[in-house]
Amino acid sequence: MVRTCGGRLEGPRRARALLLAGVLLAGLNGCAVVNDGVQFAQSAFDPGVPGPRPITPQDAAELSDEQIQERLTFLSAKLEENRLHAALWYYGFLTVNAGGMVAGSISASFEDDKDDKVYNILNASLGLIGTGYLLAAPLPGRSGSDPIYEMPFDTHEQRAAQLAAAEQILYGAAGRDRQRTGWLLTTGNIVLNAAAASVLLARESYGNAALLFFINSAVGEAQILLTPWQPEEMWEEYRQFVDRDGVAAEPVTRFGVGPLPGGHGLALHMQF
């Protein structure tokens, strides 16, 4: 009887052991998947700006006051040069995305046609995603050098922290400039809008699906391509300035389309 009872208990124990092993294995696989996903995201979103990364406050403190001031002056000039374009881009597209979210929500609430209601809901959702992205990852440099000079600067360590922060802003702006021509944002833009349009395709609302996809894809691509394109070259000029111990590099010839003074209209800019 004892052996029989033991035999009966062995099955449930074995089942529990197998279940526990399965849970542990799934957990380990899950951790591996998450780790791989994090590594992929870090690799994909790494701007890959060539050259050294921004200086740390501790390393900046090793510099003399004169070196810190020279670098801060150079960085401030570059941040101010990029300021208008960055501010127009950021606040302009923030308005476009938020406006699409609000307009879609209001239109959906008054729409009686089911397909048009779904179309407006999807537009509002895409606007919400775009607004959330811009708020979660604001464009570095949109405030020029203001964040630097709002920091305390009475001590050597505080001025070193200013330098580290200024480098980080220009480096971040250079990273966004580099991502502008990468594959990730453009692919994400197309996939996101195609996924939204597929909801309308499933409802056989082909006209609304095409309208949703092409308009939102065009706006998204404009947002990507019009990201300020000067910062990567500015970061390279700054690195050359540092390597030359504070001697400015030869002027760089640069062409591009940018805003007119005051922000009214666009013009072809040439710098040499």
C-alpha cells in the first residue's frame, strides 16, 4: 500500500517538477529575448556619430578655466546658429501632430458614417503617437545655448558641468541629424501608417485607406527629412577645434534650405 501510494504521488511530483522546469526555461528564454531586444534597440537607435562622445563633468574639470571658456564660446555659437531651425522644426511638427490628434478626435465624435469615423479615429491615434514621440524625445538644441547659461557657473566644477552639458546637447542634435538619413525612422513611418491603413482596407474602405496612408506617410517623411541637418557638421567642426587646441578649423562650404530671419519663409543658404 505504501509503495502504491508512493507511486501515485510520484506522477504529480514529476508533473510539478516538469512544470517548474518549463517555467524556468521559459523565463530564461524570455530574459534572452528581452536582452536581445534591448541590444537591438540600443544598436538601432545609436546615432553612430563618428568620433569621441561628449566629455564628462569629471574630465572637463581637468581642463583649465581658459580651455573651458574657449570651448563653451565655440559651442554656444554653434547652438545659437542651429537654434531657429531646430525650434521651427520641433514646435512646428509638435503643432502638426497635436492638431491632427485633436482634429481627428473632434471629427470622429460628430461623424455618423462608420468608415469615416474609423478614419478619423486612426488619424487621431497617429497624431497621438507623433505627439507622444516628440514630447518623450524632444529635439536637442531647440533652445540654443539657453540651457547652458541657466546653469550655475560660479565655480570651476560648475563651469565644467556647463561644458559637459553643452557638448551633450550638440552631440544629441548631431545624432538626430544622422538618424534623419537612416533606415529606421523611414521604415517605422511606413510600417506604422501601413498598419493603420490596413484597418480601413479590412473594412473595404479603399479610398480612406489610401488617403490615410499617403497623407500621413508624406507628413511623417517631411518631419524626418526636415530635421536640422547642420549639427553633425557642427559637431565635427567642434571636434577639430578641440583637436587643434582652440584654433578654429578652415571654413566649411555648406549648402541647404533653411528658414529666413524671423521664420517667414524658406531660402537657399550657402556658407563658406
